[in-house]
Amino acid sequence: MSVKVSDHVLQRLREWGVEQVFGYPGDGINGLLAAWGRAGDEPRFVQSRHEEMSAFQAVGYAKFSGRLGVCVATSGPGAIHLLNGLYDAKLDHVPVLAIVGQTHRSAMGGSYQQEVDLHTLFKDVASEFVETVTVPEQLPNVLDRAIRTAYARRCPTAVIIPGDVQELAYEAPTHEFKMVPSSLGLSGGTTIPSDDALRSAADILNSGDKVAILIGQGAAGARTEVERIAELLGAGVAKALLGKDALSDELPYVTGSIGLLGTRPSYELMRDCDTLLTIGSSFPYTQFLPEFGTARGVQIDIDPHMIGMRYPYEVNLVGDARETLRRLIPMIRGEERGREWFETVCDNVRRWDDVLDRRAGVSADPINPEYVARTLSPLLPPDAIVTSDSGSVANWYARHLTMRPGMRGSLSGTLATMGCGVPYAIGAKFAHPDRPVIALVGDGAMQMNGLAELITAAKYQDRWPDPRLIVAVWNNRDLNQVTWEMRAMGGAPSFLPSQELPDVQYAAFARSLGLTGVRVETPQDVEAGWRTVLEADGPAVVEFLTDPAVPPVPPHATWEQIEATVASALRGDADRSSMIKQGFRAKVQEFLPGRQEK
């Protein structure tokens, strides 16, 4: 029996080391599905409930494995559904390959059923590489180049294969004119800045008395080097959200997350420093970086297209973070300096931890959402992988979870899309089936797609040696982040027709699938709820009935902004009395010397 194009696609993926493909079936990829049957499901086809979830699962797999994530979808609507997950991959710089079906070549251009101009559709999201295979000889070059580009550029790529081409007999490219042969593999390489550039950077860093370091996901492989240069410089280290797991939060000089979802010490670190070193981050919110003209700057980034933005850096070092720091560290003077600055940073971190503890202890109706996250943090297993959805839950993930060595965590850092938390967790389970995974999700995201993906978790739980996949739902019956943005930024009251959510029985739905389901309605039961699902022998859902009036107060919030929020409430906010009370209680914790506000 001759090898078909579809057979060769799967063979080539196996040769590239691809072990699973996240997808959803459709007649536009019937040829590929038949090939999967002939190949004994190798690589494994992981069936989601929706193509967007397949793309998110591929992103989650790639983020937590460091390997290529692959998703597959049918033509037309299936291809369209992939877009949001692929944009998440593009904006967070994650290698993902999308393999997409297309109508038969004979029907193209004829307004046929499900015919979509896929090149135009993917032109932006897969701008680094998108190509259609029209003849068998074209296949290996297109597929290999798509994979190499995804790895090299850390981006999504797309390969489109019409349905009739999938069924053709495969023929390798020959040694002839207009043929493009191809080969497997991509050797690792390291980019290193010049010695002159390193010396210029060292001069700037050595001249600083109050040094701040900002790290992102690009610093993840340079943990030891970041610690060393921070100690030499007497620097505090703030983290962009995608770099939350790049350095342990237990280090006394790590100030935590930066930005709207960040911490007060990170805000103060950037406000007061005289020198900024940014490593592996393209954090976009300039207002949270030092005022222009107040600090000298050095940036390290592996991508020359992303370097030199966000801040007027004097030296931009293009290179791998680990190797660049290894060469830079010997040039840094390690004498005692800036000890007062270093001690101030550490004092601010300790004070903020006390503030967070008091905020989590503020009474609420029925449960303080900060208390839920605060309680989880010390209970996390040392090898835990944590995913967070977008929304107010991302505030609690960013501020209250202490990342310790060996833990992993991520969220949709740049696209900030809702609905990624649960599919990310499923992708993480396939990347690390022997590790516990915890997804932190708001009720809006859970209703959007998380409930359906519980079916996927139930379907594949037997494939995971450690079957724990925990989905924690903050059930506050409100699209809370947008509600607070309306209040604080727009000075507008909550618009209930857009913001109010029905109270869904998430734990009961989990139990209907044969999973563990726990509903927590009082603060006294929060810790027990967490322990129950962490000790479960399979996927589990724990939902906490939380108070929507507890505000995700930004680290730089002033009394004037609190007053603007109060003013919006007085104009007719349905939750105004409890919102004002909880907002005041949360803010006042920053000014209390040590007691807890009740």
C-alpha cells in the first residue's frame, strides 16, 4: 500500500519528536484522521471540545514543555476557531504549529461550502510562515520549515493541506529543477553580545547606587545568574507576569509582580531606582517603569526585534540571558554598595507581605477572594504547575502565590484572553503527566469554556500517572475585572446586564462527570476545600463563593482613585455599600502598623 500525503505528515511529525497533537475532527481533515488510524494514534490525537481549546492546549503544552505545540483543525470554521489560541502563542512568543484542512483544489475559488481564504485569515497570526501544500513533493519542505520557524522565531506557523492533497500518494522531491528538498533537525545556537557592549553595560550598572532588575520569561533559564548579579548589585528584582516562575519569591529581594496586577514593592522599586536592568522581558506598561531621565538602563533580550522598546535604554544587549549574564557578571564590581537601598527593598517586601496577609484576613460576604489564594500558596506541592485565567483571579495569582524553586506558572500574559486557564492546564498535564496541575479560573471564564473542557480532563485522566488536575473557580457571579475597571478607570457604575453572571453549580457538574467536586461557602472551609482536591485521586473542581466587592486595588492606587471609584458608586452602582466598605478596608491595610482591620 502506497504512503499517502497524510501518512507522511504524521511520520514527519514523529521524526520531529512530536508526541501529541491537540485537535478536533472535521471532514476537511478526514484524510489525516484516517492516517491517524493507520498509524495507531501516533502521535496521539488529543480531542478537545472546541478548536480554540485545542490551540490553547498546544500553547500550554509548549509553555510548560519548551517543545513545539501542535494543533489541527478542519477547514473553514475549524480554522477560524483556532485564531484566538494562535494569537495567544504569537503575543507570548510560543512555538506552535497549526495544521489545517482546506476544500479540494478543484473547488477552490468557487464559493464552495466552508471555503475560506486561509492565507488571508492566517496572514497576521502566522505571519512568519503560512503555506498551502498543493503537490506531494512540496510537503517535507513546507512542514520542516514551519517547524523550524516556529522554534527559531518562537511563534505560531500554519500549514494548509487541501482535502484531496491529503489523499494523494506521497512522492519525495527529486533532484530536479524547481524541486526543494528538505531535511530534519535544528541545532541549538547561542547569541552573545560583543565584549565592547558588555563592558558598556557593566559601566552603567557599576555606576548605580539603587539598582532595579526586571525579569520576564526570557530569564527562566538563567535563575542562578540572575540571583548572582542581583546580589552583586544589591538590587531588587521585580517580575513581569510571564516571568513569575523565573525566580523564587522566597528570596528577600524579589519584589514580586509588576504592573496593574503587581505589588507595591515593585512599584516602589521602579519609582525610586537610579539604574534599571531588564532581562528577557518586553513589559509594555511604561508608566510602571522609572520616570524618563531618572534612571540609566540596560536591556538583555534574545530577540533583536523586541529589544530597545518600552524604555530609553543606553545599552541593548542582544543575546541569550544565561550566557550574556555569565559574561557580564565578572565585569560587575562586588564591593559593598547600596546596602541601604538593598535593605529598603527587603523591608518593603516584608511590609507588603504583611499587608497582603491583612488584606486576605479582611472579612467579606461570604468569602474574601484574596483569602482563597493566600490559603492555597503554602499548600502547593513543590512540583506544582499553576495556570491562571484572565480577570480578577489573575490579581490573586500575581500577588498571593509564592513561587518556589521547581514550581511553574503561566497565564495569557500579552493577549490577556479569557478562557485559557483550563486548556492550559490540560496542555500542561500532557507535557508533565507526573506533576499536579492547578488552574485558577473565574466564573466568567469557566462559563465561557472551562465547563466543557472538564469533559476533556475526564476523558484523558487515565493517561496521566499523577491524575491530579485541579480547577479552582472563584464564583462571585460577576465579570469582576471589567466591573472594577469601569468603576476605577471610567468612573462608571457596574452595568448589571453585561456584568452579572448566573450562579452555576460547578462542583456539581464535575461530580456528574465522575470527578471530585467541592463547593466552599464559608471562610472556615477554604483550607479543607483545598486539601480535599489536592489529595484527590483524579481531576477535581473546587468552587469558592467569593465576594465581588473586594477590589483588586492596583499597587499605585491613590486615595484620589479610591474617591473616583466611590463617586461612581454614588451614581448608582448596585453593589455600592459593600464595595465602598471593602475598598476602604483593602486600601487602609497599607497604612496600618500591624493590626488587622475588621
